[in-house]
Amino acid sequence: MKREFLKTGDGSTTIHLPDWDEQYHSKHGAIAEANHVFIATGLYHFLKLNPCAEISILEIGFGTGLNALLTLLETEILKVKINYTGVEAYPISSDEVKGLNYAEQLEISDTIFQQLHDVSWEESVVINSNFSLKKNQVFFDKISEKNSCQLIYFDAFGARVQPELWTEEIFQIMFEALKPKGVLVTYAAKGSVRRAMQAVGFVVERLPGPPGKREMLRATKS
């Protein structure tokens, strides 16, 4: 499938798939979307309700590594230890990593971003004293974690192009992976997605979305 770089509304780049008319991040702002959906509405929300010194995060769709990068940077502010697991069936190439301008936009060393992509798959690696990363190359329906994480970043391609990733079966796997009071956040807001989450036991909120999107969803394992 053809893949090309796209500059988004906040100046950060993403990867665009013209055959699907789909991209890894919002065309209205890759960094802005990730900060709104996953950091502010996910990480900060969870820690506000559940103060703790250590948290395990599962990302569904490691993709460009942007969400992991932003989470890593937040550890310097939060002083919380984060054990981060990123799941990705089709990792991006080294050339694609080099074409992403997140380090430049965030005004940090490119070495930090590159380090996340250099981590070997299926191996847990300590990036710094507050952040460890494990990347698993596996299809989402083969995830076997049980009661293992407190927060899920659900960042799969949209239901329009991959509806099989937004089903009750997938969200049942997510529900089982979360610990009690665990939270799942996603940029998606479709009614069918919300109903699939509710069907497996999640309590679901509609919340204001990132730039260019009216709503998003946050689900809690009550």
C-alpha cells in the first residue's frame, strides 16, 4: 500500500495512506491530537483520580511512536514511573521514522525519539529511570494480557477502513487487559464503537474531541 508523508495542521508530520484516505494521526494536528486524547484526557485524568507512583500503559497501535514519545516526556513532569507496552502488527520503516519531525516540533533531541524505535521487539527496555518500553508485534485480536494495565491508548486505524478492530470482541480483550478502575481512551466517537464498549462492561463518556473533531470517547472499567 502506498504511503506518504503529510504535514498536519500544527506543523507536525504524519504518514498518509492514499488508498484508504487515512492517516496515522489527525490531519488537523498530529501532536495536538495525541496530547489532547491520550495525555490530557487519558494519562492526566487517570492519575488525578488514582494517584500512584507507577502505572502500566498499553498502546493499541504503536505506529509512529508519537504517543509513547509524549508519554515519556511527561514522566519528567509527573515523576511517575511508567511501564509502557506498544502493540503494532505492521511497524513503520526506519526511513519513515526519519521523515517524522516530532523531535523538531517538540524541541528535543532526535536521539530520544530514535531510541524508542531502536528498541528490539518483544523485549522490555529501560529508557530512563521513569520509563520502560516493550514493543510487541502482534495482531490486536491475539493480545493475551489479563488484568495487567491501568490505561489503554486505543489508537488503531479508524472503523471506516478497519471495522474489525472496533468490535465487541476486541473491546472484550481490552476490558480483560485492564485492572479495575482502568481507563481506555480513543479519538473515535462513533455510536457503534461506544455501544461495543458498553456491551462488554465499560462505562463510556463522550468528551470534547481534539482539533477538527467534535467528540472522543473515554471508557472506564468500573
